[in-house]
Amino acid sequence: MGEIFGVFAAVLSSALGGTSIGATRYLVGSIDPLAIGSFRFGIGFSLLLPLTLLRGDRWPKQGDWAAAVGLGILFFALFPILFNASLIFTTAARGALALSTLPLLSLLIGAILGAEALTWRKSMGVVTATFGVALALLSDLASAPTGAWRGDLLMMAAALCMALYGIWSKPLIRRSSPIAFTTMSMAAGAACLILLSYVRGSFAPVAGFGMPQWWGALYLGAFGAALTFYLWAFALERTTPTRVAISVTVNPITASLVGAWLLNEPLRWNLAAGIIAVFAGIWIATTTGRRTQAASASASHQT
């Protein structure tokens, strides 16, 4: 049951991440990507910190502080910088597909580092879900600007940051707690982004913010940072990095649905087919085959 809850939390986290794209797209016309990241993770940290203190959660031990800070900079500072920079060169659709290489990267890196076994079900699930994303974005992939490959590579670099965070943070999360570890890591990333934003003068346009911009920033902080990444850490504590990573294929699906709802973007047959393929891939990768179940049951009976 714990692993099922972990997979569900990962899917919900990625779904919230998809809705956050709408808020980011709205704010990007008012402030630059560094300032958006500063608001997102600064507000997220300010919400997670009192919750962690009230719950009395176990903080990372002193010996894990350097790793928690380093992973925080990797995931909550470098990742959003690469993510936002990639969309300067490529389209949102191609960027979403490039980010969907995350489960494949997690699967390969996890196998190389010995973090988890490389099984055919996980491999088939990853391929099926990635195919689902490509199918859902089929109508938008052909319209690529000149030099879009630069953005694709930057997004894949962002996915690599996310994969390494998922693998390296799992044992640290288990030694502390999901909320406390996420809070410490997010604090490190937010501090880097705020410092860079201050140096570059990225906060100057905030003086002209109206209520819509403040609501957008608050949504990103509360739901796009605090809740999204708490659920991500919760999932990593309970299941494998690849099974968590494959949920990211839900992200472009929910982004498309939000786009249709808020921006009146058209929904086509390929989106529905892509949704089916994505969830089929997640099911394949996160369930155990009958032979494996039988073998586990037999071993349990013998012991």
C-alpha cells in the first residue's frame, strides 16, 4: 500500500506541475524567469517551514546538510534555470517531450549506480508513456523554430538534474522526513535564485504588479512549489526513483488540459490517445507481473 500511495503522490505532483505551467506562462510577461523561480520557491519555503516546525518532523542530520544543500541547488536552482532557458529556444511542446526523457534517464542512471534493478516492465512502461506524450503533442512538434535543438538539449539537461536529485535524495529523505528534507533543499535553491535575481535587478518590475500577478505568484508558491515538491519527496520515500519519474509524463497532459480550459486551446483526438498511453505506461511500470507475484508469494510461503 505504501508504494501505491507513493505512485499516486508522484502522479498528483506531476499533475500540479502541469497546472503551474499556466501560471508561469502568465507571469513570464511581467518578470523574468529568475524572479519567477525566486517567488515560486521563496513562497514555497515560507509555507513549508512553519508546517515542518509545527509537525516536529525530523530534520536531516548534520552529516547530511552538505548533501541536502547541494541537491537543493541542483533541483531548486539549476533545474528551473535550465528549464526556463530552454523555452527561449524551443516550443513548449518540444520542451515537454524533452522533459519526458526523465524516466528513461532515471531508469538508466539508477541501473548504472545500482539504485534499482532494470526490468523489462519498467522499460516497457517508460517507452509506452513517452510514446503517449509524443502522441499527445503530435500536432505541435512540427512547428519548431530555428535552433530548437539548443532548447531541447537544455531541457534534457534539466531532466538530468531531476533524475540525479531523485536517485541521490532517496536515502537522505528516508533518514529524515519528506517535508523537512524538501524544506531544507528548497531553502538552498531559493536563496541562490533570490541572490541572482537581486544582482540582475529582476525584481524591479514587481512594483507594477496587480492582484492577478500576485495571485499567480502565490499559486506557484503554494501549489507549484510547496505542495508539488512535498508530494514528490513523499513519493521518493515510498517507491523507486524510476516509478516516481515516470509520473512526469502526466505534466504535459495536464498542461494541455489547463490550456484548453483557461486559454481556449483546442483539444484533439491525439490528446485523448496520448492520455491513455501515458496512464498505460505508468500502470505497466508501477505494477508487478504475474510471474513475479507468484515467485514472491512462493518465497513468502516458504519462509
